[in-house]
Amino acid sequence: MIKPELDRLAVEIGRAVPDDAETICDIRDRAWLEAYPNDQLGVTVDDVRIMAQGPNGEYVPRRIAYLKDQLGKEDGTGETTFVAKLDDKVVGFIDPRIDKQNHRRVGAIYVAPEAQGKGIGSKLMNQALDWYGRDRDIYLEVVSYNQNAINFYESFGFVQTNAVVVPEEGRPSYLKVLPQIEMVLKADKEVGAHSILTYDQYAEIEKHGLDMPYIVEAGHGSQRLLFYGSEHTNNPEHPQFRDIEERWDRFIAEAGKPIALVEGRFDEVAEDETRDGTKAIVDGGEAQFVVYLARKYGIEVISPEPDRVWEASELAKEFGRENVAFYYFIRQVSWWNRFTEKPDITVEVDKMLELMKNAYRWDNVDFSVGRMEAIHKELFKKPLEWSDTQWIYDITTPTPQEHITNQIARKSGELRDECVFRQIERYWKDGRSPFAIFGSAHAIRLEPALQKTLK
């Protein structure tokens, strides 16, 4: 029965903080004990209690400590949890997640038994859907006999999939396994990442010539986005670097809670490599220059790129491991050709191939320079000329699709741009003002999605 005093109180939805951890865990445990015992399947109250708390209650302090740690992270790497409050008391929560398959997923949603029936669950679900956006499918798992929960999810448009939900590996044998089904809320094809231009659409724009730099701006009030579509260069004399710095200075003066998003992995560059602007440009072009500017002003800088291993694994599913390894190799050669004073390419490539070998753990791939040169000859029927910049550009551009390396470049660009969009969308929803620096093609492809989403 709903407590009468709850009827008169407004529900507030907000981000969970570390002090909410204990209450969140208590709500989940009580919700489990109410929903999951099942005489027909032989699931007892004790079974559920052990699943929730451990045989001797040992799970509880560990889970509280973990949640406090996650909710206390200020660098954006912690878990996101939204809570519902009545009269400043947490009475429900929802955990939106991105899983290892890069799927958006509702990890958990629970409302305290005494607060159920007030529409709190609906408000939490709407908060999560707003946070995710509707441009991609959203998944969840639910105990198959929890019909109240299934009905609730169906009211939002979730439908059951054909996926078989298997217990997680390493699960202790004393824990009861509850039958589960997977449900999905299909994407709205009219919003968000679905508005990213295809490469064919981009190619049509490219035919008519491109403005350089290509600037995308969005926002209102103190929340702004500036996406700087740059020319890739390591020449400190290039006029775009003065333009970048002038735009950066105006941006941080006007935008609230700025954050810098850079192409590649230049957010990992050591501090001593970004103490001088000219050196930053020579070493890492426009991306490392923005890292220099961000660190100079104490602004957080991150790379919104997808995880390297995940991206490579996704590409390998379609194109094969050896072809993907060669693509990353030849892309490094393309990067080397941008330098006016070129470093030793064999040292740079050997270093990169060794990193790839250790990260990807593709034991059946030979990550040697000799093998990469041999693959080039097999694919293109001629030896590799390391400094033939036009040829290397032609086989690594995502338009057209003449060679397998062009096809890999296109797929890689699609994966990257979708990830970049989602990261910008995420920081925007957190009230941040992103200053992004990427090649102009990324800015052009992302512009429709960004303008549609960042309102």
C-alpha cells in the first residue's frame, strides 16, 4: 500500500552521488525480495537473499564501496546512475549502461516497494531514454516471470528479442539462476546518429570543393559546441593554427564548463610534450596543439575515439585481421608523410606494429614491416613506395571504394564518427561545452546530427 504522504510530494530526478550508494543498494535488495521468489520454480526468499547479499551478507559492503567509488569519479569514467527523490529521500534508481558490444542497455531500474504505483519508474525510464537519445536500439534483460516489469517495459515500446540470455561466467554454483529474456526498444530512425551523412553524401559535397577550416557551431547561452574541421598539417606556419588559438580563446571566455575533444589519442601525450605550442604542432599537428591549449588553461581534454581494440575487432569481422593490420600500417605511413622534417619511419612503424601486436593478440598475424610490404605487393601488384603521398592517400581515403583499404577506411570512419557523436552528445547532456578538433570530413559528416541534437 502506498504511504499517504507520498501522494502530496513531487518526484525529483537527478544524478546519484556517493552518499546515495547505501540507499540504492537497499532499494535493489528489497525490490528483489518482493519480485523474485517463485514457488512454481522453487525460488525461495533465502535464494533471492543470497543472490542479493551473499551467503553471509558479504556482497553488501563490497557493492556499496564500489558504487561510492563509481559515483564519486569526476572525470566522466564512472558509472551513470539516476535517482528519484521524494522529500529528499531516494526512492528509486536507474542505471543506463554501454555494454561490451557497444549496446545501450538499461542495467537496472528499481523503485522502493513503498513508493511503487506513483509513476516513479516511468519518470526514471524517461530520464534514461532522454540521456541515451533514441538514435540507437536500447536493450535490457528481465526475469521471464516478472510480468509486471515486462508489462512496464512494453508500455515504452520494448519488445522481446530472440537472444538467449546465459548466466555470466564464473558465477558461484550456490547462486540460483533466474530465467531471463532480452527486450529491445528499436531506434527512432529520424534522430541523432542516423543524421550523420553517409560517405556517398559527403562525396557529393566534396566534388564542389570544401571550405577549410569547416566550422560547426551549436548551442545557446553559455553552453556551446565548436567543432573545428581542420586541415591535417604539422607545419607551425600554417595560418589555421592562429585561427584555432583565436577561436579557442573566445570559446573558453564565453562557454561554460568547457572540455576539449581531440582526434586520435593525443590526450595521452606526456605533459612535457605539450609545454610548447610549436613543438606540439610539429609532433602532433592540430590535435596536439589543442591539447597544448587545453593544458595551458587547465581544461579537461579527452579523445572521443572508440577503443582501439574494439574498433580493430569490428573491422576484422568484415575484412579479416591481416587486411586490417595492413590498413593501420599504411595509415601510419600516411601520417608520416605529413611531416616537413620526417622522423625515421622504420622506428615509428616498428613501434606501432609492436603496440598493435601486444594489444590485439592476433597470433596468426605477422606484424613485421616485411610482411606489411608483402601485403601491399599482393594487394596492388607493385612494391610500396613509402614517400608516394598521392598513392598512399588514394588507397586510404574512404571515397571512392576501389580497394579493400578504401573500404576499411570507410567502415573505420563510420565507427569513429558514430562514437564521436555519442561522446559529444553525452558531454552535452552533462552540461559541458565541447571544443572538438578533427579533420574537416568528420565535421561535415557530423554537422546534421549535431545541429539536430544539440538544441
